[in-house]
Amino acid sequence: MPTSYAMPSTWHVGHPTRGAVIDLAVELDTAAKGERAGVARRARLDAIPGMFVLTTRRSVDPLLDREDYAACCCAAENLMLYLWEQGIGVKWTTGGITRQPRFYELLEVDSASEAVVGLFWYGVPKVVPTQQRRPVAEIVKELA
């Protein structure tokens, strides 16, 4: 049974670091998909008003490591719900950039002691999308 739980660390991505993160994302997309994809990626990321990163402490105990990660994911969801309540939209990504050693270096995160839970983009949405949820019976399996 785990004896302690990690508190997530939140890193606001300031302007200079943001530029470096965008440059890295563009570099990765350009290498994987070509110049046009890199240009499109830069345009999308430049339009995002803000970014932050959430990390969790790493543990040598696999159970504690998994539980800490799960707890940080719950904290992230709660934060996203709170921000949405305040009119701020948030997108959580665990895309390839979040697993790059250079991403950790840009944020000055020690990858030996912390793991990135996600990169979060946020801002006030121009349009709030409508959505239709599936009925609970379609996604919940009842056990006898």
C-alpha cells in the first residue's frame, strides 16, 4: 500500500519557453510530415492564448508511480472543469512532444524524478461546441 502521494507540479509556459516549445513542435511535425505540416502546426499553436504543463513525481515503486500518475490525472480533470466553469476552454494533450527529452530540457524538468502528465492549451473559446452524449447504458456494463 502506498504511503505517500505526489502533489502535481504545474508549470506555466511563459513567452520565451512557449516560443521554444512551439519551435520544437514545428520541428517534429516538419520532420515527420513535411514543411507544409510544420507551417500549419505553427499557425495553430501561435493562436493558442496560453499553455501549462502538469508533471508528477516518479517513484521506483511501480504501484506508487501508477497511483501518483492517476491522482495527477484526476487533479488535471478537476482543474479543467473549474476553468471551464470560469469560461476558459482547455485541451489536454499527451502528444509526442511531451515525451521528447528536449521538451523536458526546455521546461527544466528533471525526467529522472518527474514525468509529464500533459501539456494543456487554454483560452476563451470563440464558439462553444455542442455535443450529444451517448446514453449511459451504451457505455456502462452492468455486472450480475
